[in-house]
Amino acid sequence: MRINTLSALLVAFGLAGGLTGCNSAMQAYKKGVRHYEAGEYNLALTQFQKAAKGTIDPARLNYYTAESYRLSNRFGEAVPFYQKAIEANTTEPEVRFNYAYALKSQGNYAGALEQLQQFVAKAPRTTAKPILDKAKREIETLKAIDVIAKNKSLITLRNMSNLNSPGAEFAPVVRGEELVFTASRKEQIYKNNGQPMLGLYRTKLTQNPDETGSTTPTDRPELFSTNIFQSDVNEGTPAFSKDGKTMILARGNNGKRKGGLDVDLFISRLGEGNAWSQPLRLPISDSTAWDGSPAFSADGKTLYFASNRAGGAGGIDLYRTSIDASGRFSRPVNMGRDINTPGDEMFPYVGPDAKLYFASDGHPGLGKLDVFVATRSGGVTRVENMGQPINSPADDFGLIYTEPTKGYLASNRPGGKGDDDIYFFQEGAAPETPTIAENAPKTVRYFLAGTVSANETPITPLDSARVRILDDATGQPIAEVTTGQPGTFGKYPLQEGKDYTILAERKGYLTRREPFTMQGKSIPAIFLTKPQTDTTFNVAILLDKATLNKTFVLENIYYDLDKYNIRPDAAEELDKLVTILKDNPTLKIELSSHTDVRAPDAYNLRLSQNRAKSAVDYIVSKGIDASRLTARGYGETQLVVKNAKTEEEHQRNRRTEFKILEL
């Protein structure tokens, strides 16, 4: 058969064009993934848009696209891509969790609730506890969203249109007659979100009483200081001391490290000629974490800041540090579970009323970030949502007061000039007084109950176990009881904000103490529907049999490669063993260290012996008699997993244990 030459050429060119298009889409997709993994989300989006013209797996492509928008703080734009990824049966475990918050940012509360309920119902066992806790808290918030939305104040908001731009303006702070703020106005572009990098700028405040809170029309914002300007990093969120001569700011996020973990706190001082010194990194910063949004207390003796350093409640937490007369900073302290949640808390500010204002997405709120105010009275911290119009479904944060009824905040709500905008707010007349029924105080009574059981399979309840509940502040027991036949105890009243210890002991078992805190466990007032609500917390305590030569594995005792010094995370776990030895004063143990097989036998034996000895020395330093401890290194002679192949299997072999030598 004779083939038409022109038709054949057209078919060939068509096939070649199709193959070229497929290859081009795949190349764009792979390039986008590389940008995504480097934290360059805006560049990744450009490539994913090109890849969408091909036949790339829709579940993966749409998920990456949605995550790129979310991780560059463009939640609303992520919504359709999360939806497409779910419709394409993506297997990403947290897709519905993130989709829910994207929907919430658009005010789609019903959709957000549905997604979170599905996420919790289908969450695998490997789901991180802070994420699961945050999802469960948010479900309760969304169920009560109508009640939260009723919290309204007579406040007027005005966009500072002569200050804002299509980029981001936020974190306003007053210094003298100037408003200092953070803005994306540098020439270099931040690859995370495609905006200019952040810097510090200032503008004079008008003295015209008819325009209180506004900048003068002729006074355009200018660079705050040439000494505090590094073109290739983000700089912002300044805090000034009471005399205005010391500034703490955040600096970092040059895009070279994924996740923005290279953000630290810096200090600068005003010197001769009104020049600010070159910023120096504060020693309280954690180089492995994000540290930012600092704020001074009114007296300048305390610095508050936000950080996602290890040991927090989850996400970003608020911390405080004291400043002594010589300007030295104390070790930062987490502000506790009443303030911090499994979500993010940031942008702290201490108002003229001595109340702490901050932004959070973990407390019950209308949007992604809402502004809250915390007050402390009688040892109990209360956190309240500032209500509308301060808060909206969008991000609302960085609130400050310049006068008792006036101030500024930042928001990316619709109707602004660009990304984050700065708004001026002014409180009006007080809202109408609620009826007596609505205004009646609602109270909660909290109780503790629990069970004591043997730590064995199956779990066996233990009667005749002595249980004491101790008030940590006084060390005195608030309750003492002996468990009955079902191994139960309780219920006993607790106080909000307090910390407790539950001490359980029974003959033939190792005494055990369990910490229990009421911090973060108070029910938000917005959820209370009855004049009085009773809630009981149930605690399950497992006791280990005290058997000679019984071995216990100490979890999370890790060492740096080829090292045997005790790391801070290992010290935290060893402190638990110290507690066991103090609670069981007749106990003598052998503390042993084991390695995997990936080194010569003699080397592993020596290394494990040094590690065991270091652990014993640490325990002795905590007041335990050395005669009760024996250090033994076994090297690779007692493998749990023989012929280990995966890193997880090797890790099981690299363990630290203790064995009971004498009761």
C-alpha cells in the first residue's frame, strides 16, 4: 500500500510534538519538586504550572501545588489544588488536615469541619500527637464557630493606604513619634513566596487630632537604618526598650535552608550620632529553630518571643526571658500550656493594661491567626478571643495599642492593598449590655480519677496499690487512697493552672510517678453551655514488676556519631531513671549500652563501655549513690535484630538498657 508522504510527515511531527510535550512537562515537574524540596515554593509553582499542561500524576502534582501555596502562606489559593489532589486519591496522610485550614481561611467553616473529622477518623497510628491534638481542638472550635462569631466589638478599622503596598507590611511598633514596621521592599526576591525580602522601615506619626493614628500624607516610609539592612536576608518584627535605645529584631530566612529555621534574634543599640550598631546574634537564640517576633515588657526587664524550638507544646510557642541589670538574658522559659497549644502562638505584645496580647491558630478563633488577650488572676490564666472586627477568617496579628482605645494591627483580609496590610483601629462605645441570663458566670469543676495496672499483656488491674496525688507547688498530698478490686481510684478535685504528681506504689512492683498538669486543660469559656460543668480526667498508671535480672529499654537515649557525651535530649530521659531510683531506694541496677555492627568489634565494645559509664556518671551527679550502679558496655554482642539491614533495625540494636541487680 502506498502511503501519502505528507500525511506520514504530519503524523510523525504530531507524535514528536506529543513526546516533546510529555518530556517538557515531566522536566518541569521534576524541576518543581527540586525547588519545593529546597523551600523555594514560588519557583516551584512556576514549574508546576508548566507541568500541568502534560499528563503528570494529578494526585502528586496538585498536592505539591497546594503545599507550595500553603508553605508560602497563601492558604486560600491552595484550596482548589487540595480538592483536586483528594479527588485523585492522594495518599498523603495530612492532606485533609491542611485542606481544612485552607478552607477555614476562606470562611468555609462547614467544609473545614468535614475535612478535619475525616482526618481524625482515618489518621494512621504514626500521626504526630501535636497534629492530632490540634485537629481535635479545631473540631470543637468549628462546632462552636457561631458562638465565637457573636463576639463583636464596636471597633472601627481603617487601612493605612498611604503606608501599605501590594507587598507585605506588618509588625507595627511605635518608637517616639515614629511608626516602625516590617515590609517587603528590598530589591532581592525571596524564593519562598516571590515577594521582595523583608526589611525595617519607618514613618512619622501625624499630630493632627482629626487624623490620629494616621501617617502624614507627605511623609513616605523610609529605610529605618542602613546599619540594619542586609540585602539577602529577611529582617523584621522589631522591639524597642523603654528608652528606645535598644532594639531586638529577627533576622534570617535567606532561603538557603528549607523550613526557615535560620531565623534568630539579634540586638542593636543606638550609639553616637543617632546611629544603630551592627546587629549581634543573641545567645538565647536556638540555631536549629525559628526564633522571632520579640516584645519587651513595660518595665523592660522581660523579653517575650516566639520559637519552634524542641520541647514546646507543638508548632511555634511563646517564651520569656529575664534581663538583669547588666543586660544579660536568662535561660528562656516556655510560657506554659495555658498560652501555648499544639498550634502556633506568635507576635506577643504587653499592653499598657499589663495584659499579654498574641496571635494564635490553636485557640478557638475565626481564622488562621486570630488575636487573643491573656490575663492571669489567682494563678489561673484566661485566654480570650478579641472578637470581630479585630479578627476575621484571614490572618490577624501584631496588635499594639498607642492609646487606651487606639492602636494598630496587621491583617491579610480581603479589601487590603496587597498581602499583609497595617490597619489602624479605634474602639467606639461599649456594646450593649447582655441580659442577666447571658451574663451569668459559668463555672467548671475539674476532677482526677484513674486506674493502676500491671504493665503486662493482658493489662491486669492492681488492687491494694497506694496512690498519692501531690501538689507540685507545696509537695503536699491532696489525696491518698488504696485501690480496690478493679484497681481504680478517684475522683479528686483539681485546680486550674496547677501541676500535680501521681505517685503509685505496690509491693513487688517498681514505684512510679506520673506528672499531671492542669495547664492547657481548662475548657474555654466560649464552649460552656451550662451554669456548671463537671469534667473528669482519667489517668492509667502501669507498674512494672520488680524482678531480678529483668531488663528495661530506655527510650530515646541517643549519642552523636562516635561520641559518648550525654546530649540534652538523653539527659531528659536519664532524669526519668534518676526519679525511678529515688522512688525505689533499695534498687541496684546495671546500666548497659549496645551498638550496631557497623564498626570493628573492639571499637564498638570500647565505645559502648564509655557510653554506659557516661550515663552512670550523669546519674551519680544527680545524687544517686554510685554503689547502686554498674556500667557495662556490650558492644555488638547482644543484638536485638540480627542481620539488620534498615536504619530502623540498626537503631533498635543501638540501645541503652538497665537491668535489676538487687531489689
